[in-house]
Amino acid sequence: MQINTVLKAINHITSGNAYLVGGSVRDLLLGYEPRDIDLVVSGSAQSMIYDLAKLTTIRPVILHKEHDIARAVLPGFHVDITGLGNDALLKDLKRRDFTINAMALPVKDYLLGDWSGHIIDPLGGLTDLRRGIIKVCSPGSLNEDPVRVLRAARLQARLGFGIDPDTLKLMQNVKKPLAAVPGERVWEELRHILGLPDAAVIIYFLTHQTKVLEQVFPEIAPMQQMEQNFYHADNVWVHCFKTLIEFERVLKGELLPGVAKESITKYLENLLSNEEKRLPVIKLACLFHDVGKLATRGERDDGRITFYGHHQVGGPMVELIGRRLKFSKRELKLFRLLVEWHMQPLFLYKNNPPSTKAVFRFFGTLGEAAPVCLLLSLADVTSSRRATGKLELAKDYADYIGRMLERLVSEKDLFLNTTPLLSGEDICNELNLAPSPLIGKLKDVLWEAQLEGKVTTRRDAVELLKMRQIERIFER
């Protein structure tokens, strides 16, 4: 169903008292096609949405009963509708976040096509839009909703606008902390920020210009104070931030060797598509992949600093972060998985060439997240090597990651869909063995043999393990 069909129905139901507002008007004026549409209507939005459902095929949803906000869901987009009740339109516009979002356009005029002369603009938003300025609607706007600080930073980056100096001062002195805002609202805005191609620029702004990010992530301050060992020239936070920069370079195709880049082009395209929900979580993992170092710092007898097991300790720590932001189960699993496994590609590299068994365990455990983990590891290592002036080592590591990606692409079915020919119980029965750690070792032997094509049938598997048992007897 076309959006105009829905808007015509809304215009009919409201007798012409419906208005496009907010980002919808802003984007139209900038020449963009609005991705989703925001409307205000006279009277009740909740009553109107059910009338709309009778005239069209939209799916009606009540988003907020108390604030009278409803949503018309259509394939590929939605229309959010707020009821004005007894309030006037101008009062509603003046309560909004920024002047460029405080304009309205009557739906009836929009439908006629020639609408540019019908913009309702009580706060000079059109002038600010032409000047490329983000300015609050009122001095109390940010204290009413601190999430607007994040939104201002996002709009600055997305639109290429500047922030009004007085507005910047207000952003730096918001009284209500972001930590007091429900986590899901904070994550919704951060998700939009991290989904942008150059999210690192916004993260830098939020940590250095406004310092509001520390309110959401209290882990940042101790990470900034944590110095590292001789592998690093930066503190933990700066290194993690630079890892995000390198990861965004990876996504732009700047670090991977040519063949590997071609091998995962489709994968990267999917990762960057609007429908992809994983990218913000992955970028957040870049920022906190080393958070476990806060709890694992040690010092050897020779004075060298260590962070043994920081990746394993970091898993539960980032899970707490995800829970604060009300992550979905899928987001939480990916976030923790990437942090807990981010060192494994480097461990495999140091044992070059890695065993088939070790590679299988890595690819098999991470599944569809394996390519992302490899890219995160590349960004991590490049960040530290660039900071210490060892870019040749980073290039060598990029070649290795490229080979791993090529191997994953060419042998994906083998790594991700191989089913063991024998279970632990099968091994016990076939070899007349009691359950013990030996069974796990024999399973590993069989796994590796399967992957290398040495055994292809159940009978082959049994014969291999019997032979291995005989060899063990003679080795004693």
C-alpha cells in the first residue's frame, strides 16, 4: 500500500486536521525521502488508528496509551501518530527538541503536491535548516529529556550540521543524568549513532565535548585511567576507541587484502544494510572488548603488566552493560560472544599454522559471528600496532585474517554443518569404555579426522578410534 493512500485516509478521518511533523518535515525540506512518518492529529490518535484500520490494511498498534501515541504499521515502514487532545499545534511544536524538528506541514497540503509555502514554523526552524544549525527549542529542552543530547550529536553527524554555541553549553551542563533514563531509550539512540558509517566521530564528541557517554557507561572512566603493557601505547579506553576507528576502516575495505575483501563483499554489504541489526552491537563490542582488563591487571616479577584471561572476564562484564541497555537476547549473546572470543584469532595466529581442530572449534562455536570476530580482531591488532609504530606487523596480521576469511567462505558448510560421526555415548559403546575425559579427547581426534577427510563413514570412525586406542597402549 502506498503511503499517500494512508495519508488520504487520515486526512479524511480528521477532516483535514492532521499534520506531518518532526523529522518528516525536516527530511522533506532537505530533499530526502522520509524513512518513517510522524503525524499529529486533532483529538485522539487511539480512536483514529482504529478508524484508519477499517479503511486501509494497516496494522494498528498503541505505542503509549497515556500519551496517546499510536502506530500504523505497513510493509517496510510505519506512521507514528500522536493525538493533540485539547492542545494547540503550536504548543506541541514548541515542546519539541530542536528547531529543525519543530515544523509542521498540513497533510492536506502535502497531498496537493505544492506544499513548500505551507510550512508552519513558529521557532525559525527553516532558517536554522538553511544555515545548517542544530538549536534547542527552549533552554529547558535537554533537561526535560537528556536523550536529546545523543540525538543532537547524531543529527550533527548525519546531516553535517553545526551545533549552536548556546545549545552546546546546555548539552555540557544537563542536570538530569542519562543514567536516570530507561536503558532501552538510551540504546535506541545509541543504536542509530553506532549504525552510522563514522560513529567514532560522534563517540569522540560525546566523550570529549559533552562527557555524557560516561553517564551511560561508568566503565569508561576507569578504562581511561588503566595503563597497559608494552604491547600498547594507549590506555585501555583510547585503545578500544581506536579499535572502533579501525573497524570502521575495515568496513570501508581499507585494511583487508584484495582477495579476502572480494570473498566477503556480500557479507559486508549485509552488515551495512539498513535491515541489519547487528552492526551497532558489534561496534559497541569494539569499544568494550578490553573492559575485562579492569578486573585482571597483574604484574610479573620483572615488572611487566599482564591481563591474563581478560577476554573471559570481560564476557560477564559486557553482559551487565547489555542488560542495563535492555538488549534483546540475541544482542546480548552476540555482545558477550565477541568479547569472550576476540583474542582467539590472535591465539591461532601465534600457533601458525593453526590446527584444523582449533580452527573448527573457533568457526563452529561462533557460527555466523565468526567473520565479525575475525574483523574485530583485525581492528584490535591494527589499533595497537599502529599506536606502537609497527604497521608491518599489522599488515602481516591482515593477510592472516584474510586467509582465515577465505577459508571460512570456501569451507563454510564443512565448518558450520559437520555432524560428528560418533557421539560420546557411541564411542563408549563401540570401544567398551566408561565415561571419562578420554572420551572427549577421542571425540576431538574424530572431529579433526572428519574435517581432514580421513574418515567419512561410521565404520571408518570406529576403526580410527580403535587404532588410536592400540597406539595409546603401546605408548605406555
